Amino acid sequence: MFPSLSAISSFAKSFFSHPFAKDIIARGKKKKASSCTRNGNPHVINKRRGPKVYANTYVRAGSVLFLQRKLRIHPGLNVAMGKNLTIFALKPGKVVWSTEKFDPDYNRQYIEQWYGHRKNDTILKKYMHIIPEPQHNDFKLVHLI
């Protein structure tokens, strides 16, 4: 019913003596597929963070003033900060920079995150302000119209 041991060994000798037998026997991958992570992409696109407008520049409402990853510049008068720390203008006007003593409100989440460890220190920070254009003085009283 089963072949004898000598018959199997003679078959194995003839099979493994074939020139392509090593290709038939070694199936599958010989090495794991891996990528080289040591050398990064030398052509990484710059995020272009930093100031988008400079001092004494006229801006419109909603225009981006400063892109930042960490909290470097704080919003001042007529300026707000987005969720990703982007500083943008709330009103049209002229951009002004200043360095002021920082009086933090530790109830705000981002203040506690960035300045929680410096509660007793005197901190000087840069602020961006928008000075709006003065209103015109061409008013008329209602009862004179």
C-alpha cells in the first residue's frame, strides 16, 4: 500500500538533483519587506509658519496675521486666536506689535497648557494689535433732518 523507503529515497535523489529544485523547494519570501526610514524625504514642503503681515500694514477683517505651532504671539486689541493658534484680525485697520507684561488668566485652557509651570514668574510676551481707522465726523442730528 505505501511505497518502500528505498523507493522514496531514490525519488528524492532524482528530484533534488534537478537544476531548478532549489527554486521549487524554497517557496515564499526569503526576507521580510521593509522600508528604509533612516533617510527622510529631502523635499518636504515647508509649512510657511510665521508672520504674514508686518507692522504698519493695513489689513482687512478676517485676514491671517500670524501662523504658529507653539504660542509665540498673543492676540491683542481687535485680534483673535483660532483653534490651531492662528492669529487673525477681527476689524480692518493697521497692524501694531508690542511687548507687554503678561497677565495670564489661568482659567483659560491654552494659558494653563502653555504657562501653568510659570505661575509666579514675570513674563514678557509679544502681542499683535489692530488699530482701526478713525470714524468720520459727518454726523447730523435726527431732529434737524
